[in-house]
Amino acid sequence: MKVTIDGQEIEVEAGTTILQAARMIGGESVPPAMCYYSKLKGTGGKCRCCLVDVTKGSEADPRPMPKLVASCVTGCQDGMEVASKSSERVTEARKAVTEFLLINHPLDCPVCDQAGECDLQNLSFEHGKSETRFIEEKRTFEPEDIGPYIQLHMNRCIVCQRCVEVADQLTDGRVHGVLNRGDHSQISTCVSAAIDNEFSGNMIDVCPVGALTDKTFRFKSRVWFNKPFNAHRECTTPGCCGKTTLWMFGNEIQRVTARKDEYHEVEDFICNTCRFDKKEVSDWVIEGPRKFEKDSVINQNNYTRKMDKVVIETEKGILEGREIDRKKISMAQIPLDNNKKA
């Protein structure tokens, strides 16, 4: 099937969603997604961040869809035309959705361990407003202990339900889920049962905000002070790939995470043994530094590439000045003459 997104045409197979087609094209046409996760079945359709405007339904029925649709759960049709970044209607809708997500979200960025790799930060930077219209009191929750490795900050949660799907699809017994309804909805354990299964740490990686963070890394460092390295080990836990990203400060491994792709989604899930117990350099085979996108805060002052020298054809001396003026002067080498008056 041929689908056109922001004027760029691509051929896709039947069953491909608009979001998946946009990711095949890449670039700024890719809608943001806070709940959809390609590695988890049944995700999507909850956050409404990925809204797009279908200006042409298909070749068979060219009528446009009257309302904006969630691209993560809307399938492509042959001849469909979609407006994403190029639509003002879509831009305004994403601004509205971002404003709703931030209504109850606390301003914890200065102390949040997710800062620097937070999808909500990226979303609000692109679509957020500098002021708020919300004057009511924000929704808050009592702190809750859900286990020895994971810190739950329910005040930051946007109820994307990714962590629930991870527990459903990677573990045998899920003990947490979404409780209550409406704006009282919260992620919690059933009768305060601790989350202690072998793959529970993946909840931290899939969380798009700072609601679930690593207790072993809590307040240790900001992510942009760490150097990320790809590493692997022969893990004996069934289902664990053993391929990770080590976040190092000097020769110290401060935390271990699964490897993520350009859309901040985990490539392969890892077990808690790799994540929390293996913090010695000798436990790993380090492959080399990990690459990040250019505009990542993790790359601040570290993004390097080979730069070509810019040559401007002009008269000699105009840009660089006279050669005599470019000589370095050392005041210590100038002889001191006490007889001269200032």
C-alpha cells in the first residue's frame, strides 16, 4: 500500500499503522508517542500525543477523516494521505494534549533522576507553553514502597500503562496495575505487595517520565555527567539478552540499563541481575561508547564529528589580519625598563 505523510510517499505492508509508517520515513514527520511501545503488544491509544490529520482516507474512499486520529492505532490504507508536522490543526492539538499531561505533573525536573532522558521534557519543549492556565490544586498521592529496586513517584505518572504491559508480557505473576478511575487513577500494587520478579526493572526503562526510577541510582548523578558504554555478558537468566548500556562516572558503573533505539524504546529486555547486581567493570565486556542523537542533553559538550575547514575566497589578511599581529606576546619576555615613565 502507498501512504503519503507530509508529502513523503512510502510503501507499507497491510496492517501497518500510521505511526509505524512515519517511523519508516523518519525525520520530523514522526509523531511523538508517550504510551505506544513497539516491543509491547496492546499499547497505544491512551496518551493522544500522536494525533494526525488524515486528509485523504484512501483511493477507494478519498474523503478526509473528520477528526484527528491516534496514529499509533490507526491502520494505513492504500492511497491514504496524512498531515503530521505540516498541519496547524495537529500542532494545536498536540499543544493541548501536552497542557493536559502537565496539569498534574509536578515541577520536579531539578531533582528528578529522569531529567535529561525524559520524553515528557522533550514533548513540553516542543509543544509546551511557558505559562499555565491551571490554578487549581494539583493531584497528589501518598508515597508507596513497591520493592527494593524501584522508586514509585505517583505524582509524576501520566498513566501510560507501559509498566503494566511489561509485567503482563514478561512475567508470570503481575502484582501491580491501574487502580481507581478518572483522575483518581494510579499505578499501585495489589494490597501493597512488593514487585520482586526477575524482569521488574524493565518498568524503569519503559516509563516515559520519572514516575519509576532506579533506587540504586537515586540522586547519585545527572545522566549527562555519565559516559554511556555498550557492554554485554553471558547471562544465564532465561529471556535476558545480556546486552546493556553501562552509565559510568570514571571507572565506576553507576547504573545499568537496557539498550534503547532512536525512539527511546528498549531493543531487548534485561533481567534484574544484569541491571542491579553487576556493577563491577570486570563483570562486563565493554564494546565501546554509545552513540546518541545530536540534540540529546547527554551529548552536551560531547558531540563530536569531523568538521571540514571552511574556506572563504577573499583577499589575504582581511579575515585573519596581518601576520605580525597574530604573533603571541608574552609579557614575561618583555624586558622591564624602570627608567621609562608611564
